[in-house]
Amino acid sequence: MTTLRAAGGSDVGMVRSNNEDQLIVADPLFAVADGMGGHAGGEVAALTAVEALRRAFDDDHSATGLVSATLRANRAVWERGQQDAKLHGMGTTLCALALVVEDDEQLLAIVNVGDSRAYRLHDGELEQLTEDHSLINDLLREGQISEDEAAVHPQRHVLSRVIGVDPNVEVDCLQLLPLVGDRYVLCSDGLTREVSDGQMASVLRRLADPKEVVKELIAQARASGGNDNITVVVVDVADDDDRSESASEALASEPAPAPASHEAEHPEGHEEKGPSSPSPASVVAQETAPKSPRTPILTLRTVLFLLVLVAVLAGAALAVGVYARASYFVGVGPGQKVTIYKGRSGGVLWFKPTVDSVTPYSLSELQAQAQEEVKANKPESSSGAARDYVSRNLAPTTTTTSLP
């Protein structure tokens, strides 16, 4: 039986007046959510997401069940936003870890949407397990900007995937064997923006008690500026039902690999042990297996299949393009100018938002609530609706000018 030991904590930080983060520490489910949407929107989004996740996961303790629970959390946040105009467009990140059962075996499943992260400390080495769903990370992955440019990019906080902004969302999921001694960390970006991976690893190695780790990481984030809410969950694998010992014994008992040669025989009865890559013996077998007769590279059936595949991919790309461009939002452009963008906030795949028009107004000329909504990129159905929104939300002292 796998046994987990965990602790979690959340802090408002040194700058914010309210905490838009939420967390779950309820074995076998652990999660962090970082809400966004201005005023109460972020708090409502994060709370709605974790409550829906907890209820839905209770129905199915599998990896598929965890993904399904995340999708239900997304739907719950989206529906709540549709019911209340003040909450429209709110969203939240969500990163969760759960002990699940797959084929009668206990595993750890991790899901992620947004830029809240999951890390693992294994044999003293810290590894980031999740990938940030952000505009900057997309640009870095595509090689369009450098790490130095990313650090100061004006859109470095724009997310490309969020819980609750749309009725459907793509969920990343991975599964890992729970090994005794491994330590997992779930956290909001209020920690990772202030505390480096090296600093985090040092704390995780130095302190044994998860509660003390949580306190120390939050304290370091506050000391480094605490510019955002800080939420941390630490999960230790305290017992793995001797899985680690069995894996070590299996590796120690494996014979040393024979030198690779074309005369090597296929080993009979070989089984892979644990989550590692194929053993050297199995690799030799793969390399020296008899080659099948060479077949023609291109046949008529292959050509027809490729043509159909190209047509399907082109149709899919067109559908994504229509979806990505069939929306507008009001945001903040260069010089703090209120700007109307065509596309979806954060972009969809390679379709990035473009400037539809730049209004004559600065952000400070809007009403206070509208300023927060515009900072969070206020979605609208059309260019005209976006212009109407700006006109309706000008501060009383601002002289209204008809937008073109």
C-alpha cells in the first residue's frame, strides 16, 4: 500500500490585498489553483474549480477519472462565468496530483492547465514535470525568443491555456510510479517567479517535514518580493509497498549486457522492470532482430492515404483558425493605451491575437472595475461590441469620443 505524507499552505504575498489561490490537501488528491479575472473573479474561479475537481474525482480514482474531473472543473467555472456578467471571462490555472489505481497498480497521476507547476525531487535532483501553458513558453519552444528576452517580455504573464475561459480545454496528464523518498511540489507562479529552482531544491533536500518545507518556501518568496499570491503543496512518498527495493534488486540481478554484435541471440523470457527504459539486453535484441524484406516506399494506397491525411489536416487547421479568430478582446497596448485585439486572449496554437484598433484612451481613463477587466483582457463578441464596452466604461471625467 502506497502511503503519502503531505502539507500545503497559501499566502497573500507582499503586494496583493486578496488571495486568488486555492489548494487541496486531501489524500489521495492534492491541487493548486491560481485564479484570475479581477476583483472577486479570480477567487471565485479558483474556488469553483477545486470544489468541482474534488467532487468529480470522488467518482473515479483513476488517471482517466482525474482528467475527467479536471474537464468538469473547467465546465463548472465556465458555466459560473456565463451566469454572472461580473464574472464573465474569469479563469484559473489548475495543477493536481492524485494517487490512482490503474490495472490494480497504484500510480501517481498529474494533470495541468496553465502555469502552476509540478516538480519532483528524485535522488536529490529537482525536475519540473509540467509544461507552462503560456505565450512566452510557446515562443521559447518555437525558438522565436531567447531566455533573456522572455524574462522581460511585456506579455510574459499571458497564458495560452486556462480553466474556465472556454467550455472545453485540453488537459495535460502524466503518470509516474510512486517511489519511497520521492518528493513532489505543486505551486502557483507566486513561488516560481520569486524562488529559483536551485533555491527550491536546496530547501527540499534540507528539510524533512513537509510542513516546514511549505513554510520555508513561502517565507523565501515573500522575502524576494512576494509580488503575487504564493501557494505550495508538498507531497512525500512515505511508503511504496517495497516497490523501490524490488526495483533495485531487479536491476542488481540483471546480467551485464553482452557486447553488441550481429550474432547476438534474442534473449528469451526477458521482462522489463519498473519505469526505466529498456535494459541493454532488450536493446541488443531490437538491434539484431532479422530484418523483414524491403517493401516499396510509395504505393498507390500510400499516396491516397497521404492525400486524405493532408486534406484532413488542412480542414482541422482551417477550423482552428476560424475558432481562434472569431473573437475579440479589450486589452492594454503599448503606452498603456486601451487596445482592441482580434483573436483569443493568449492565442490558440500558432494563431496569435492581432491589433484591431487602438482607442484614444489610456487605461487610467477607464472606470476602476473596467481597468481590472481590461488588464485581464476583456473578451467581446465583435469589434463593435468591444468599442461599445470601452465607451460605456469611461470614467465620468473623461470626455466621450465616438470610436471609429
